[in-house]
Amino acid sequence: MEFEGRYGQAQRQKYDCLLFDLDDTLYPLSSGLAAGCLKNIQDYMVEKLGIEKTKIPDLCNLLYKNYGTTMAGLRAIGYDFDYDEYHSFVHGRLPYENLKPDPVLRSLLLGLPFRKVIFTNADKVHATKVLSRLGLEGCFEGIICFETLNPTHKSTVSDDEDDIEFVGSTLSSCPGSCNSNIFDIIAHFAQPNPGTTLPKTPVVCKPSEDAIERALKIANINPQRTLFFEDSVRNIQAGKRVGLNTVLVGTSQRVKGADYVLESIHNIREAIPELLEVDKMAEVSYSGVAVETSVTA
Ligand SMILES: [Mg+2]
């Protein structure tokens, strides 16, 4: 009632930014891209890095769990490869044709009077392709992607003196997949030795809090006034720890760290009363925010 007849939007609008994960958040998991991605990552590990096939499932699992992405984990334990080559191998053969234009989501997004930014661990080529397939071009002011958080990523040593290799690790960098220096993470967890610590990764990605904080800083986003949409529970929980308001997408099950849950991104309006409230207000005085081109890698 106290809201009626007043249009002091600034006073009551709780959010000013919507931050979206891309894969399995803006389109459903059932599209098959995630499964294709996992298969391609495993093929890359066998074909390009020469890792024994039988070790792949355990290795993938441990790397993903401990480093956020398999790629970040591979780099941490000592494999050296070109990030662009990795991304094009892993994403190049995905069934993008399964993604169809989503005009409902498009008009939904365009109708929401907030800043809208993508935050993905994937590379820019993949992000652009997915957005284009979904017909969501122009719905976001920027994309924070792999290259945004990992701007110096030439991996073979090294004509690039800014290259960051194995920061904080006891391993030294070497060209190619120098197997003798590979940290055996499977053995590490099979027979824990209190004396050894996991090597650090040079890759900056979700769910590291540092990665999320960097992304927020780059895009000039205040976490307290932002809703973060994600399908990954651990990314949601990391987002919560850095102060974001969180929306877990793709499930109806509430989990710790998620302020809201949405079975589908299409339910934004129904599931979040604050958005409806803003939507109802007459002539919202939003005039758009200047596009920060620097947000896009
Ligand atoms: Mg995702």
C-alpha cells in the first residue's frame, strides 16, 4: 500500500543488475551441449594430452571438483596447451543445431528494466554462438567470459613475458605436455599425504570467489543489488559468499545458498516478486546503461 501512487523507483527497486550464467541456464540441460562438451573434453585429454583412457573418468571428476573446470585442473597439474586450441576442440563440434531461437526469453529479457550481463567460464566464440543460436543478441550489455578473466593466456612458453604460469605452484612450466612433471592427483587423493598440497591453477574461473569478484569489478556490478542466475549449485554458493542474490535455475529443489529456484529461466517474472513489482510500476524511468565495451573480451 505504501507503494501506491508513488513512483520513487530508486527507493524501492531492489536490484539494478541481472547477471546470467550461459550454458544450461539460458537454455535447458536437455539440449545435449553439456554432454557433448564432456565427451569432447575427454577426447582432448586422450588425443591431445596423451592421457590414458582408463584414467579419464576419475581424473575429470577430481579436476572438475577441485579446480572449477577440467581445463583449470589440467593446467594446475602440469599440462600445458593452448587455451584457444582447447576451446575450439571442446566447443567446435558441439550440437549447436539443438539450440533454437527463443523469442519468449528474448522479449522477457528485453522487457526487464535492469542491466543484464553474461558471466560464463566458456570462451567468447562459444558464448557468441550460443547467444546467436538462441536469438538473444542485443539482450545483454556485455559478456564476461574466459578471455575477460584470463587475458594473458598464451600457454606455450613463451614469447609472452606477461604470461602467468603455475602461480604459487611448486611445478615449473614447460612446453608441451611434459608428463614427467605432471602432478598425480589421482594418487594424491587415493593416498593422502599431509605433506603435499594441491598445485594452484593459473586459470581464473567460477566457482572461485576471486574470479567472481574480479568479474563484478570489471563489469562495475554491486553484488548486493544484483541477481545472479546459475544452474550450478557450487557457483550459486560461491556467488552467495561474495554477496550476490542468487537464483538457481533448472530445478525446483531449494538448496543452501540459493535465494530462489526456477525450473526454467522462462519463469523469471513469476518466481521473483521484486521483478513483478518493478514491472507493474508505471513508466519506469530506466533509460538504459551505457554499454561498457570493456566488459566484453
Ligand atoms: Mg552453467
